[in-house]
Amino acid sequence: MLQSAKEFVLDTVFPKFCAGCRGEGTWLCEKCLAEIVFVQSPTCPNCQKLTPKGQFCSRCRSKSNLTGIISACHWREGPLRGLVHMYKYEGIRELADILAAFLIWQLKKNPIGKNTVVMAVPLHWKRQNVRGFNQAQLLAANVATYFNLDLLENALVRTKWTRPQVELKGQQRKTNVRGVFACRNSKKIINNKNILLVDDVATTAATLQEAAKVLRAAGARQVWGVVLAKG
Ligand SMILES: [Zn+2]
Ligand SMILES: [Zn+2]
């Protein structure tokens, strides 16, 4: 097939290579896609008991502002980690389409209820300026488009600059994110809504829980974390 001039130039100057095996021509080859382990049996994010969609089980629910965490894949060494790294730190935004497809695949397994809206875990504006984009926002936008749901932008903001969670351990992560989120002029649009709160990877649930706390205080009925993988 004849390539367009634009495609030819882009492929020559910015050749695609597989995030798993570095083979040329695609961001993810079929062989490496087959290595990614998708979540078939969701579990309670706290105690790993089997639960529908990955909601918190009846014993763990009282300690959680999140309703549950819908996780697309298992976080293993290999192509998924490669994809996330290339997307987040090398800034290859095209990968949002592939990664969002993982989320959509998992979300499609259950009907999406009425009054559901989509939002992304916000970055602090300084970090967003450095990175050039909010990796969670592009994923959230893809999800919202696919399911024809409203995407709430700027309803939740990050008001404090914090150290990256990856540099910290368990309890420190909770302390690090405490009080960092705020809802802006958004009580009306959040009230009574079921929120799909998208992030890339939830290493611990600390960030999602902190955001959920603020959203619940603004009247959200359910807040589901939606992530590529749990750490
Ligand atoms: Zn490959
Ligand atoms: Zn549990």
C-alpha cells in the first residue's frame, strides 16, 4: 500500500518500535500484546477477595472513600511497563490510544450506570508544564469519548506541590498526598454523580483515596478508580 507523504516522513524520522521487544513498525506487536496479563477476576483492592468489578468488599468498605478500583491489567515486568514508561516519561502521546483501549476493554465488561462522568487525577500545574501533558487526562478523554460520557476537566485540582509518590514508601505516600486536592466550583456537577476517576497506575491507592475523599465531600455518590494496573 502506498504511504502518504506525511506517514512516510513521520515513520522515517520517528520510527515506531515495540515497547516490549523493540521490534520496528508498531508500538506494541502481537507477540508482546499476548504477554500482557489482563485482569479476569477483579478483587477488593485492600484484601484481594474476589469482588464484582474490583469494589471494596463489605469488610474493607468502611475504611474507603473509593468505591473500588477497576484495573485493566496485572503489573508485571514486560511490555506494559515499557508502554507506560514510554507514554509517561518519554512523552509518546500516541500511546494513549493503546493504553485507553485496555481500560475500555475492562470497563465494557459491566454496564455503565446512569449519571456517570469521567475525570482524570490532576497533576500539579508545574508538573504538567514540565511533562507537557497530563497522562491521565488523555486516557480519561479516550474513555469518555468511547462511552459517550461527560469528561469533567478542572473540576478537581491539585493545589499543593508534592514529591512524586514513586520516591516514597507506604505510610509516607498517604501523608504526602493529604490535603492536596480541591474541588473548584464544581459541587453542582459532582453532586450525585458516579465518577470514573482515571489514573495510569495505582502503586498504592493513596492518591485515588485522597481524591475520592474530596469528591465524596462534594456529593459524589460513587467514585471508582480506573487504572491500567494496581502496583
Ligand atoms: Zn514486541
Ligand atoms: Zn477487602
